[in-house]
Amino acid sequence: MRPVTGRSISITSSAIASPLCNKPGFRHDLAMTSPNGAQNGSFVMAMFHEEPAGTFADGLVFRTAPDLTSVQQDPDNGYWHCNIADHESLTWSEKVYDLFGLPAGAPIARDWAVARYSEPSRRALERVRAFGLNRDLGFILDAEICPEGAASRWIRVLAVPILANGRVVGLHGVKRAL
């Protein structure tokens, strides 16, 4: 895999794992590493914000979880939570409702939300999500969605697993328009 380069980061196959890259010897269990060698969530957030649209169309998984506290305050980001323990109920911020063309507070089911993704993006979402959940990894994905009553648009999704007693009980993260 050739390096993916952004304005302030450079990533090689020794630092990332893509569920769609099943080459012999490709490691899926590495932490994200910044150019100075530090493993931290701010590196993941830099990728989320700085990489060009389409960089993560096939998805990218990571082990080092970013701190989402400050991200929730960013007006360009929409915060979301999926409770896997209770049949995958969703909680969205107003921005995520806006991205999907729904009024804030409207009831949502994960099946409905997933159906809003274009077929290629839905396949990539389910693949990278399953891969991440099975290995306690987060992921970033660029996806095309078809909001209610609007033209399709591209979003970037960042998901971080929530662990309890050694197993994933939920996902939470950020969605933003590209």
C-alpha cells in the first residue's frame, strides 16, 4: 500500500489497517502513529479533518481512540451514539439530523439510517464497521448518503468503540459534510 499523505500527516501501511486490504503480511492490529512516533487520538482527528474527500471511501480502522469532547462543540461536526447493547438504538445531535434531512428529535432506527447510504457506501460501512467491532477498533469512512427529500451528499464518519467488561457495547463518533 502506498503512503496516504495529507497536509500535516503521512501514513504508511505500518500505521493503518484497511479491512479491504487483505494482502499477506498486512497487519490489522496497529495503533495510529503520528509522524513523530506518538500514538494519540489527536492524530486520528487530524486525519478526520484534513484529508481530502474520498480518502476513506473504503474505510480505515484505528486503535488509538481520539477524545471527542471538543469535537462535540464544533458546529461543522455532528455527534452520534449507537447503543449496540440494546439492539442498536441511535442518538444524534441536531447536526446529524440535518445531514440526513430530518427534523431534530425525530425517532430514528439504525436500519432506516443505514438505508440512506448509497449501495457502495452501505457495503463499505457494514464491512468496516463489522471489522472494527470484531477487533475493538474505531474507523473513518467517507460515504455517500441520500438524505430525506434532498440530493445525495458525501459525509465523513468517525466511529470509536465503547468498551465494557472487555466487549464493545456501543459506538460513538462524529459525522460531517464533505
